Amino acid sequence: MVHHSKENALTDREFELFIEAADKLEEYWSIQCKFLIFTLGRLGMRRGEVAHMKEEWVDWRRNMIEVPRQQSCDKGINREVCGYCTQLAKQRANYNEEISLDEALDMCWSSKTDAAARDIYWGYDARVKLNIERFFDRFDKWEWSSGAISRRVDKLEKHASDELDSINIHPHALRATAATHHAARGLEMHALMQYFGWAQPSTAELYLSRNGQNTARQLDTIHS
């Protein structure tokens, strides 16, 4: 049976318990973890996007994060290309005989697809804006590795309520949480595709189909 990240998406209550876990941490860790909770779990960013995010991506006036198509990566040892980008470059070179590994490394960092280079709006949620502001008041970019994102999420899970014990929480599950959250509130297919940087409608359909909360919302509307 094919397992999809949607199955690991947090409910709204579980999401709030995850935020409570971040509140229990020292300020240094709490700021980072809340930044991850909201960029992954409400804005639906990919782990690789967050790992390479700089304040330059933020348009404070428009309440937008502008994910670029490409930027240089110097997050590795001695300011070289990081392990995350190196792995992607190897995959790109293996699947495309016209690109050498050195050429693929020169392309890093790049967004997953052309559709992934997008604007991500947060003006609908004051908590998202507040926690992004607090992060960039202290840091000018995500200073750590892609792997550190997974470790922060693991740290949160350990501090979370016992009610989350049976849930498999990881960065992509938080992205799925964001998609489930917005689909349930009626965000339509093309808007979902743009927001999450999906190239294929079939991905959005996974979140729109059999969404009981979305159905309930529409039934309340038409019968009110």
C-alpha cells in the first residue's frame, strides 16, 4: 500500500500542542522551532527551501516570502555546497547525461521545479507574521543545515504532549499539515498548486478529495 504524507498531517489541535512544545524550550531554540512550525506547517515550505532561506526572500510590505528559482549555496564546510545540495546535484547528474556533476553543483541551490519558485503569502495569519519577524530579528537566514531542521522537529516531538506519541512527525508531515489545513478551509485547486509549488493538479487533488471539513464548510454555507 502506498503511504502518503497526508496521512501524517496534524489536526489543528495537534498543531497547537506542537506549538506548546516549542514554548517549553529555551528562547534560542523556541524561536527556531516556532519558525519551522509556521514556515513548514502553515506556509507549506519544503525543508530544502527553509534550509536555504534568507531574509532577502521576505517582502515585509506585501507579507510574502519570495522563493527564488536559484541562488548560490555556501552552507557546507568551508562555505562550499552543502550536503543537501550535493545529493540533489548527484541525482540531477545521474538522471541527465547532458549535465556533469560540476555543472549540477553550480546550479545549487535551485528550487525543486519551476513551479516551486513562487510567492508565499502569510497576511491572513498574524501568528505566522509574528514568528517570522521574531526569527529575523535575531538571525538573517537559516544558519544551519537541512538536517538540523529534522533534528529541531525531533526535539519538538520529544517535548510535545503524550497525546502526540503515536504520530510520525517530520518536516514533510508538517508541509502536509499545511496543505490539509488550507484545503479544509476551501482553498481551491489552482491556488493550492501555486501556494505549495506543485506542478501537477493530481497532488492538490489528494488534499481536496474526501476532505470532510471542506465538505462540512460548504454544506453549512449552502444550507444556512
